[in-house]
Amino acid sequence: MGNFLVAGIGELLWDVLPQREVLGGAPVNFAYHAAALGATGVPISAIGKDRRGDAALDLLGERGLDIRAISRVDQPTGYVAIEVDSAGIANYRFPAEAAWDHLQLNSHAARVAEEARAVCFGTLAQRAEESRRVIQSFLDGLPGTTLRVFDINLRQHFYGPEVILASLARCDILKLNSDELPVVMDLLSLRGEPEPVLSEIRARYGLALVVYTRGGEGSLLLSASDSSDHPGIPVEVVDSIGAGDCFTAAATIGFLQQRPLAEINELANRLAAYVCSQVGAMPPVPAALQLV
């Protein structure tokens, strides 16, 4: 079915947990899981000239990712303090400024733009004017055949109506969860049950696909011609870090492969359940879960 090049543009950061630090950031997690599923994954981000930056490059290189589109800037490499509750649900606290707020596009990022079949982005890395301008310019310059995947990924207060609306206008695939849907509904003055509301959003923005996740209660996928509602896969949750990002990666690659939505939904739920059973956002992915 082909080896796709897919990229994630935005924040690269360390998840600082009570007893350890693990590498993360939604676009980087997306790129990692795309690669773990068998595609070519490229993170586009910025890191500092510091210990965490060095460690990030070493780890991503070891995981087989193409790190040439990661720039180094004078600000510190990003991190987020994470608290995981008794149910394994993660809560995030970000510092006010990090390297990815000063995202730059190097020459390799420009080449990636020409070749990528899909690019994933979110709201967090658009919190600063500099990175927001770079991300939106990058998206606007992509070929018309490249899928723009908006994983809304709302964190703390680092988003606003302008960023959400500008991102919706630029995307082909929208990924959001049950906590994020009410925010989008209020912004768009929509009321009702999730499925008709999501159908309205899909039609209003001409989206190819909407991906709606409900944590342990499964997920709903909607296209113009099909839908798939999955009840979820029970799992003993270690932590939920990266579960949404891997789901987005699986849904994107499955869509590129033109698989039926029901098959995509099953595969993405299986992968998300596996990630929830592991520590951190980037566990090794078993061959049985690979898609390419």
C-alpha cells in the first residue's frame, strides 16, 4: 500500500513526570507513531542548545525518525510538568515560553513540505505569534494533495477562537475529543448530540474526515459517505499520554491507505489501548499493530 511520508509540526517537549522524564509533544508523538506503524515520520520543531535538546535528538534518532527538520534556537528546550491521576489521566502544566515558541523552518523542512502526504498540527504550538505565523505559512504552502490534519489538542489557556477558526479553515482532517467538542460547539454556536454536530462541522468546513475520541468509551469517525462508531477496547491504563496522538497517526495512515472507516477505527482503538497500557507516549509498537 505504499510508504507514506508524514510530518508533525509544532511542539517538541519533555514530559516531566514525578519519577522520570519522557520525550513528547503531540506533533512529535504523531510522527513517531506514524513511523512505528511503518510510514516515514518527520517531526518539524525547535529545541534549545541544551541538555534536553541533545537528549531529544539522540532519542528520536534511535527511534528511526528523520530529525533534520528540527531547528536549534537560543531558548530552552520545551517541557511540561505532568500529573497522572488514579485513573491514569494526565494533567499538564506548561512554562510560559519554550524553544518551540520560536519555531523556524530550515531547508529540510521545506523539502518535507514538497513530499509529505499528510501534516499534523495543533493549537498549542500556535500560542506564540512567531510560531503561529510559521505554522500557518507552512500549511498554506503545502501542495493541494497533502492532507492537513488538525489535532485540536487544547491545553490550559493556550488557545483562542482565532487560532481554532484559522486552523479549521486550513484542515482536511479534524481530530478532537469529548472534552474539546463543547469548546468547538460554543465557538461555532452549535447544539445537539455529538454525531449530528460533528456532521455539521464536517460539512461546514468541507472536511474529508472527522475523528472524535471518547477516552475509554471509544470513538466516532465521519466522512462524507461513511461513519464508524467503535465502543473502545478495555485496558488497564498505566497512563494516557500519547494515546490521542497515536490514534491520530493510525487514522491518518489508514485514511491515506483508503481503508474502510470501520477498519481504521478498529486499528486505531487497538493501538490507543496498547499505548495506554504502556509508560509514556512513545512505547515500542508491536509488529501486529503496524499498518504499512
